[in-house]
Amino acid sequence: MANITKKVSWSSRADESASSASTGVGEGTPLLNGSEGPRFSRQHAGEGSVFQIGRLTTVELEEKMTADEDLIRAQTREIPHNEKLLSLKYEGLDYDNIENQLFLEEERRMSHMGFQCLEISRWVVCGLIGFLTGLIACFIDIAVENLAGLKYEVIKRNIENFTETGGLSISLILWGGFNAAVVMMGSILVAFFEPIAGGSGIPQIKCYLNGVKIPRVVRLKTLIVKVVGVICSVVGGLAVGKEGPMIHSGAVVAAGVSQGRSTSLKKDFKMFEYFRRDTEKRDFVSAGAAAGVSAAFGAPVGGVLFSLEEGASFWNQMLTWRIFFASMVSTFTLNFFLSVYNKKTGDLSNPGLINFGRFESESVEYYFYEIPLFIAMGALGGLLGALFNVLNYWLTIFRIRYVHRPCLQVMEAMLVAAVTATVSFTMIYFSNDCQPLAPENNEEYPLQLFCSDGEYNAMATAFFNTPERSVRSLFHNQPGSYNPLTLGLFTLTYFFLACWTYGLAVSAGVFIPSLLIGAAWGRLCGILLASFSSNSSLWADPGKYALIGAAAQLGGIVRMTLSLTVIMVEATGNVTYGLPIMLVLMTAKIVGDYFIEGLYDIHIKLQSVPFLHWEAPATSHWLTAREVMSSPVTCLNRIENVGTIVDTLSNTSTNHNGFPVVAHTLGNDEPGKLCGLILRSQLIVLLKHKVFVELARSRLTHRKLQLKDFRDAYPRFPPIQSIHVSQDERECMMDLTEFMNPTPYTVPQDTSLPRVFKLFRALGLRHLVVVDNENRVVGLVTRKDLARYHMGKHGLEELQLAQT
Amino acid sequence: MANITKKVSWSSRADESASSASTGVGEGTPLLNGSEGPRFSRQHAGEGSVFQIGRLTTVELEEKMTADEDLIRAQTREIPHNEKLLSLKYEGLDYDNIENQLFLEEERRMSHMGFQCLEISRWVVCGLIGFLTGLIACFIDIAVENLAGLKYEVIKRNIENFTETGGLSISLILWGGFNAAVVMMGSILVAFFEPIAGGSGIPQIKCYLNGVKIPRVVRLKTLIVKVVGVICSVVGGLAVGKEGPMIHSGAVVAAGVSQGRSTSLKKDFKMFEYFRRDTEKRDFVSAGAAAGVSAAFGAPVGGVLFSLEEGASFWNQMLTWRIFFASMVSTFTLNFFLSVYNKKTGDLSNPGLINFGRFESESVEYYFYEIPLFIAMGALGGLLGALFNVLNYWLTIFRIRYVHRPCLQVMEAMLVAAVTATVSFTMIYFSNDCQPLAPENNEEYPLQLFCSDGEYNAMATAFFNTPERSVRSLFHNQPGSYNPLTLGLFTLTYFFLACWTYGLAVSAGVFIPSLLIGAAWGRLCGILLASFSSNSSLWADPGKYALIGAAAQLGGIVRMTLSLTVIMVEATGNVTYGLPIMLVLMTAKIVGDYFIEGLYDIHIKLQSVPFLHWEAPATSHWLTAREVMSSPVTCLNRIENVGTIVDTLSNTSTNHNGFPVVAHTLGNDEPGKLCGLILRSQLIVLLKHKVFVELARSRLTHRKLQLKDFRDAYPRFPPIQSIHVSQDERECMMDLTEFMNPTPYTVPQDTSLPRVFKLFRALGLRHLVVVDNENRVVGLVTRKDLARYHMGKHGLEELQLAQT
């Protein structure tokens, strides 16, 4: 009984690290012992603010910190360009159904009616996702409005008092102190309790939908920290928006609702058990993300497109329609509850957390000769966006190296909050842009500050306000509300503030600050055009240019395309601007891509996530599966010795997550004929339930395992170390036939990389077995093997895999 | 040297009929001799009006007609339910790249720069597609406006004359005669010259994008007939729209432009040769269809979603963005030229062939309590849509049986035109709904007709107008412009007229008539609600209900979902109605689906097209590849005898299009090990270029074949009969190694149907090889094998394959 299992030793090209399943402590705790492990883990712990994945719990961190301090200092500079690395610590998700015998039996037992019930429950779940996401958005909105309102009222009264009596520095201290205190709260939550809740969450959700498992990203705790954190950030006056985090929130809601249980709360509602697998969960998470976008921007169609653009690879009509349903319900819920809150119950025509206000048809017409101007603005947006991204990239590298302790992160956040307040105050103070306080003017907190009575300070409209309101003012205030100098200074300062802010250990989005920067310079463009042109009536509306500028700046930073166009159109509530917005976004993307990638992609790369793009690099046809695959592969026999399985799973140097199952052959070194594929998680469940065949007595000692057992264990499978297998049991055999996927997708060795890539990506695979022409296993292609190849400036580049 | 090629005899389950490649005359001429062939072909020739595919040329038809007349009469009733059949005459398209050595060599030679140039040319092509589609839309619009304007002016003056002098019957004859004459022209074009240009073309484009080759669907001749035909239909006063045909037109433009040549005009521009394969062409056709929708409804985003919903299975970001670009350019072009034509050069804010007019924000607000009403209207729309579809289904079956001669088709079209005019006239004549002619009223052709001076006949607003204008009037006319009886009668008559009209041998769409019917009963609902309610101001705007009714009716008929929502929203130019429109469309779909499928799906089914839906039927897990596949398979050796190849290709009983290539084995009956897949079209090109190895002299007598040779032959490969192979040459061998696809996708025999389906659909395959665990070929899965299984009312049903 020859065992063809091979003990491989590719420390640098292990299949997929199985950190969560094979270690007991935290999902992200590194596996390797020795100096490598802690070093890299420490480094990642420091990235928490940006995009924090799998860091150690704080207690552990502190312990290790004292020990490894010197080592870290000496070695952090070893990987200065870690966007050229792919981390091995990320696992993949199984977006391909594991069609084993158990599953097929269940499916075959199910009646037509059963499938219809399932379909109905999918709709119910999507409705719930939309409803809850809408509620959360509503909660955030009301909380922010009230708290920020309170803050600005207090400070305004204070400033007005001190303007008369002198001693404005006390106002400044009050403002800065208040901001820093609120931001500190949010930052502590994020930095100490749930680092993954930092930032906008969009890169994380992108990765999740792409098929990369980001630990803790869809947990209840993450949601709570995210929601409270974003309220603190916005109320704390940072240059951030509350829209990005809604997408993450929606995704968490979706992951929670669709599973019918909460692992954190230890509550299982025994519902939706069928949905407890990665494929179904992903579909719901798509819906949740869409619902989030929809609630944030009042853009249900934009939400659907966002989900599709960022996530789905296989377009399915029913799924899309369900996603759309979730989006609609979410907007509707938010809309309805806000209308109740605003005492206009039932008026549903004002959707979204942000809306750009009504652009009425008369004022928004544009003419043919304006198109080149719009394109030029798009190019400017692309340039500024690229500058923003480059600065933020450097800043992030700096943060990864030097600002990795949670307390440092909190201090940095407080510093930014204080500086933001100070800069705002200074700008308002030195501004002499006084505008008459018209009765129809709807500024909520007009600051008089050195202006005559009946006038207000225009700089304050931009700075002394929540960013959402500022954007709206820039779009809709009468021509002449701002003078060019104000706008220029505002753009300049806000640009750097926003750039500094993104990546702090706070929960916050970059959409609104981008829009605000763009709206400011866009309006400036409009004003300048009007002053240069002889016929000023042609350029009457600077608000139009503010809108175009906002689109250009946002496009230049995030580089989203179709979905962003639709989101902008839906947020303006007017389709007339579709074409110019599209042209502008396209120009911004082309110009920006020339210099550097989009902000989210930068952060994904800096985290060394094995992210799969839409297509393989164009010039990769000379690579074949043979070169790409990992080989040799650890295979298991169809009926395998328990001891071998335990040893294979426990072997920390080969942390595979999937094992080809081969038919029993007599040959020795010859690879076996493929007959299935089994996952680490399945083996763990089998071991836990002791599904052993005692050969001596030749009888089955275990009860028949059900699909339910696998579902109950999903998604947090215990690590192998926690499973005790006695010496006797090690001698038993395990029959994998029923549990393995008997029909894994395979490719021949000569398949070109683009072809392998297409199969892998289109079907959302995690493991693709490479076979020779006798159907013998010769290799395994995983996500990392494909993500390694990417198109650099000078052609195809290969990233290094590293145990980070 | 054993040849394991098998002569199979599955007359009822041949792989894919290779009609176009193996017969000389017409792409759709049936292969089989004997009574079967002509019988079915005749029957299909009769379906031209609805969805005419692969009919004989008229000359051939006439010849056969005299001969087979009796036979046909006797046998037509044999297949009364031919929606339960799958026709074998349709070929598949190769949406999976054929990655053979030639292709890989070319790709490997290409530099990074080369790929960038390709990418740029893709954008250029998409821009051109958009531009040309926009121009065509513009041409249609201007032609229709002018001709219809002329017609209505003449008739109006005539009616006014005769109203005074008596003898209105002359007006009626003038009207009816004019309509019939114009429709006759359009119908003759369609019925005699290009039957595939009949109808809206949407089902045909759906099939094309799905991967079914519909002969002649994207030819220049089709485009010309389509465009002229649609002008005739609309000017002829039929209950049709000019919007549907735009989608088909866009697709033809795309197929033409992207190939850089016109086979019909025998002109090769030597451009875009890289795009001469099905995969690339499909992408451009998607863009063309989107551009068509975009031009028709001024809905660029709706166009993209239409393309994706109906066509693409693999969502690719860059592709989508290009499609969007084409859509935008198309709207923009139309917009710009129309603005020039309307003497308002540069005013781009009025997009689309139809637009629903501006719904201003104040008038369009809706309230929470209206939602249930909207849903009820959606249900009504679903019911009426189902009724429409059922009636049209019966009518189509009737037409397939009895109205299959082109001259009969023309006569039917003329009859419908005359009846439409008569009914309209009668309705206007007997209507006593006189409305004051307000100065702000913008009716273009107000008919006084029995009304006092200063009044006009409201019924005439609906009937005496192009349908587009009627829709707009129903949406926007002041409350009180129509009385309920007028609307009720109009709905009733127009419903039956539209139902009768769809499926005639004219080029025309069903969108606008559906909208018109829906708008009429929707407005009626609004008026009735207002009259029942105590507080009439709440229900002040019947236009709102007209819009909802229009959405409900259209949704009930065509059952499109996401894309239709977006199209409606973009056409109204206001996003406020997003939610109600979605709810209405969803309700209409659910209610309608309970009774019968959507109109397009009905017509696809009646044509027995092997159309693949999004997913395999839910209850099909008990089927495996073993049951589904066609077997045994005709295989070829890697180095094959030319005679064998010619015989295999010429064998009319096994019209395969793809042949697995197997390694040379010594066994006799044992299936060979798979080493590639080669297509009939490739073999044809090889035979044509005499790529033979003369074994005796052991040298190569042919020049090295290039990819260009295959591209030049694409897509109209000559039939095998036209290639002469001498007896000497039959003895030669052919080396297929370089030309076959060495890495076809395979599945094991035990793979479940849903899994096979997913692979096939996601990658757009045409042939999927089934192998055993030794990698030996045991079967082949093609489109028809998968399309056979579908979900009926009582569970899984299996369609019969037939040589139609």
C-alpha cells in the first residue's frame, strides 16, 4: 500500500497558508516560528490604520514588542517595496461549490418546491439586508447631524462671544480640543479593538468579493466599531466622509443576516443553513455592499454596478435583480425613516446620506463647446488624483514603518484632528471674503467673524460645516458666493489635510473629501472662465463646474468607472450630465493611471494581497500551467491513513488548504490519477467527528456525517492542534470518497496562463489541478500562483511570495 | 496504425449541424435529403415574419414549393408544439478562444506596445460603432418625422375639407390606402429580401450574444432592410415603435465596423484583422446593441445593462467601460445632429429617439401610501402582458402554419395597416371627447372633427399621431385632457392592434406600443383614483400613473428587469421614480411569469433555438455529464489521413463542428487519449490550402499556414463540397498539431449537469470534451445537450432534438 503523499518543502511557495485553521489563537497569528514570524507580523500590526489584517491581539503584541524590539528596528528596512510582494498569509475563499456526494444527495432529495422556497428565502434575506443597512445609515446620519450640529452651535456661540471680548485663542483651543477628544474615542476603538474597521473598508470588501479571505472583516464587532468610529470621525471634524464605511457596514450586515446566526453572540437562529458556504455568502455580501452604496449616495443602480464592477465575475440575472432589490430597499428605508425624522413622513424623493441637491434642468444644460473644457478638467483631476495617491502612498509606507503601535496611531489621529481644526480656524480668521447674508441663504452655521453685520465669512461655509454640506454649498450657492482666493486656499489646504487623513486608524471614507476638493477647484475654474470670457452669461453657473471638478477629482483618486458615473448621476438626480461626467471620469482615469494606480489598489498592493484582476497580463501567453503551478503537490489517497492526514495538516511548512485525492496506485514515485479534491476544512471536520474506519474490525464506528456538520463548523473551523487523535486512532483509515469533490476542474500542463486565469477567475476557483495526459496530478494552481504575474511599467513582472 | 475514428449514427442527436460549412447554397439550407429536409425548411420559411432564420432563398423556395406542396400540407400538423423542440440547424459560436500554436506564437511575438495598440483600436472601433449607430438613429428619426408629418398634414387637411362638405369615407380610404401602400413597401422588403430583418431583432441579438449563430443576422443587407423597413412601418401608422430595431441596427453596425471589411460589398480595408473571430466580434456586437438602446431611449447606462443582462456572461471591467463609451457616443451623436437639425445646435440635453419629456421634480413626488397602488398596477400590467403574450403566441403558431408565403405575409401586413387606419378613424369619428384648444397646448396635429371651434378631439391625440408623441401626451397633458371613456376604448383597441401587429413581416419594435397601452390604462387609473378619492388634490397628476402603467405593461410583456428600470429612469430624466418603477416591473414579472414567458423568449422557443439560460435547472443535479453528453464521438488522429477527414466532413448524417483529436494509440476499440480539439472550419481551411504531408516523399509540400488564412476565411467558410481533393491527395496525411486547440476544457463523466452548465456558460464554450479517468475521450457536450433540459411547470423537462 504505497502512499504517494509527498512531503514537499517549498517554504517560499506553499499553496495557501492555513493560518486560521492550524493555529489556535487568532486568525492572523503567523505560523512560522523563528524570527521571520514575529518580524513580519509586527510589521503588519503597524499597518492597522490603513488596512489592518490579521494582526496580533494587543496583549500578545505588547509581549512580543519588548522582546523583538531591536530585531524589528534592524530589519524593517529589509522590505522597503513591499508592494512587490505577495503575502502567503491570506487564504482563498471557495467560490466554487464543493459538489461532493453529500451535497449532491441533498440537492437530489430536494423537490422543485424546495428550490422555490430557497429562492424566496434569498429574496427575504436581501430585503432584510437592505432594510438593516438603511437603518444603520439612518442611525449614522441622525447621530452625525445632531452631534455635529451641537458642536458647531457651541463653537459658533463661543467664537461670537470671544470675537467681541477678544481672546479667540480660547475658541481655537475649544475647537481643537473637542475635535481631538472625539477623534480619540473613534481611534481608540479602531486601533485597539478592531483594526480591520479602519479606513473606508472598500479595499477589504473588494478583496473579499475577489475571493480573498480577510480575517474578521465581516464580523459583528467590526460593524459596531465601524459605525461608532465613523460617527466620531465626522463629528471630530476630520476631512472624511461617512459614505465609504456604509459599504463595509452593508457587507457585514449581509454576511450576518444570510448566515442566520451570530458566532460572536453565540446565537444560532437555525435559519438559512443552506447559505452557510462561501458561494452563497459572497452573493449576499455583494448585495450588502450594493445596499451600502445605495444608502450612502441614494444610488441603487450605482450600488448594483459597484458590486458588479468590484466583485462579481459571473453575471447572473437573478442575482443582479436581488442585489438591485436590496439596494432599493436600503434607499427606501433610509429615505422613509429620514422623512419621519424630518417630520415630512412619506416624502420619499430625497434619497441618500449625501445628495448633491437638485440640479434643475434649466440651469444644468451644457453646450457642445464646453466638452473640451470638461475634458481638460478631467485631466487636471487625474493629475491631482495621482498626486494625492503618490503622497498617500509615501505616507502609508511611512506609517507601516514607524507608526505601527496602536497608541501611536491614536496620537496621530488626534494630531490630525487638532491640526485640521487649527488650519480651519486660521483660514477662517485670515479670510476676508465677506458675503452678504441673504435671507434665502440656507447656511446653517454662518460665521460673521470680522465681517460686518449682515454678512458672513465665505471661508467658514467651506470649513465650518460637515463636508457634505460644504459640497452642497459649492454646487448650489449663487454665483459670487465665494471669491477665487478663498476657493484656491481652501483647495490647497483641504487637499493636504484629506491626504494626511486617509489611512489614519479611524473609520472613515475618502469619497466626500475628494468631492469637496474637486468641487472647490471646479468652482474656481468656473469663476475664472467667467471672468476671462467676454460674454459672462455663458458661464453663469459655477455650480456646474463644481460638479465636474468633483467628478474629476474623485475619479482621479479612486479610478472607478461605470459605477462612479452612475453614482454621480443618481446623486445629482439628473441624467443630463451623464455624458460629461463619463468623459471626465474617463480622462481622469487615463491620466491618473499613467502615473500611479487608484487609491484602493495601492492599499491592496501594500498589503500584499493576492488580488486577481480581470484578465491575465496581455503579454503572458508564453507562460503555461507548467511554469505557473506549484509542484510537487501533497496528495491524499482515497482511503487514507488517519496518521498521515494529521501529519499533513500539522506540517507547518506546507500549509496547504486543498489536497488532490488520487486513486490508489501501485507505482512508487509515479503521481496518482486524480479522483477528487478535498479541503483542509473538510478534513478537520472529519477528524473532529472521528469518521474513521477501523480496519481490524472492519466496521464503521462513526455515525453518518451530514452536510449539517460541515455547515455548523463553517466558517470558523478549529485548528488541527485542537483536535486530539490518539495513537490507536492514527492507525485507522479514513474514507474520503463521500466528502471530496469528485469532479474538480483540471487543466493540462500546456495550458497558457491567460487560459488558466480565465477558468480560475470566471468560476471563482481556489484550487485548480494540473494533470498530465494520463490524468495524473502534476501540480496545483492557486490564487497566489496567478496573482504573482502582473503588468509593470516595463512588461511582465513577477511578484515574490513571502511569509509575511 | 489503427484509426479509432467512429462512424456514429445519431441522426437525432448530432453534435451541431454544420449547414453553413457543408452546403453550398445558403447558410440555412437543410442538409438532409428526403422528405424531412424540405418539410421543415418550408415550415421555417413561413416563420419569416416573426423571427426568420435560415430560410431558403426565394428562388429555391418557389421551386421547392410546387414540388412539395402536398407533402407540406399533409405534414405541417405533425409538430404542433414546436416550442418543445430544439432545432439542430443552429450552429454555435466560438466564444472560447482557440488557443492553438499559431495563435500562441502570434501572441508571443506581440510586444507590450502591440497590445496597447490593439486596446486603442478597440476603443476606436467602439467610438465608430457609437457614432454610426447614432447617425442611423438620427436618419430614422428625421425620416419618420418628416414623412409622418407630411402624411398627417395631408390627411388632416383632407378630413377638415370633407368634414365640411361631407363624404368622410373618402378621407378614410385615403388614410387606409396610404398606410397600406407604405406598409406594403416595408413588408415586401422584409418578406422577399431579408426575412431576418423582420420584427424587432431583439430575440435574434439575444441569441447571437448567447452564442447561437443566426445566419445573416449581422449583414449589411439586413441593416438596410431593417432601417428602410422600420421607417415604412412607423410612417404606415402601424402600432409599432422604431426603438427595438435600433438595437439590431447597432449590432449590425458593430459586426461590420469591427471586422474592417464588408463581405457583401467585397471590400476589405485590411484593418482590425485581429478582431476577426467570434470572441472579439461578440464583444463589439454587445457594444453595438448597447449603442442601439442608448440611441433609442437616450439611456446609455440602460444600454450597457441591456447588453449585460441579455448577453455577456463574463463581466469584464474594460469591456463594460468600452460598451459604455459606445453608448455614450451614440446618444451624443444622435443628440448633436438632432440639435443641428432642430436649429438649436449644441443643445445636448434632450437625448434619445423617444424621450418621455421632462418630469419636473415638483410634480413627480410620490408618497408612501401610493406604493401599494403602484404594486397593484404592476400586477395588472403582468396580467395584461401575459394576455398579450398568450394571444401573440397563438397568433404566431397560426402564422407559422398558414401564413408562410412571402406574398401572404405582405398581404397580412397591408391588411393590418388598413384595419389600423379604419379603427383609428372610427374611434375618432365616434368619440365625443372634445377638449378646449388651449394656447399652450402643443399638439402638433389637433383634429377638430365634430368638435366646436377652439376644441380638438382628444381621441385623435392618441390615434392621429406617431406613437411616440401619443405616449408623451399621455404622460404630460394637463389633468382633464382625456375623459375616461376615451382612454378605456383606446386601451382596448390598441391592445389588440399591437398584439396583431407584432410578428408581421415588417421591421418594427414592441416597446412603444407597450408603453402606449400601459400609459393609457395607467392614466385611466389615475383619473379613476382621483374621482373616487375625496381629496382630489392628492391624486392630481394622472401623468404619474400613466408612467407607472407604461412601465407595468412593458414589463409584463418583455419581462426585462434591471435594464428596463434604468432605461425608464433615464428616459424620464429623473431618478425619483426608480423605486416605484422597480417595484412595478418586479411585480409585473412575477405575475406574468406565472402564466407565460416573456415575448422574446416565446419567439426564441418557437424557433427551437438552443438558448442557454443563466443557470441549469435547479432540480437537475441528478444528471451527470455521462447522461448529457453525445456519444460516441468522431475523433481524429493527431496526424490524420486526408481521405478520412474529407469523408468525416462530408458525412451528412454526422454534421459535427468540432472533433476531439486523440493521441495515436495501438488499441483498437479503446477510445484515445485526448490531445486537442479541432473545428470543422479549421479543417476546411487546411483542406483548401492543401496542408498535406506526402508520406512517400516525406516532405512538406505546402507553405506554412498563417493565422491570417483563417481570418480571411472567417466567418463564411466554404462548404466541404466546394473543395476538391484528388484521389492522390486523399492518400496524404495532415498534421493537425499546429492547428488544433491543444488544451480544450474537459470534465470527468461524473460531473453534475449544473457544474457542466456553469463551466460551459461562464466560458462561452461550444464543445466540452468529457473524458474518463485515463483522459480518454468518451463524449462531447455541446450547447444542444445542455439546452435540452429545462424547467417546466411540473419539474424538469427534456426537449426533443429535431432536424428542422
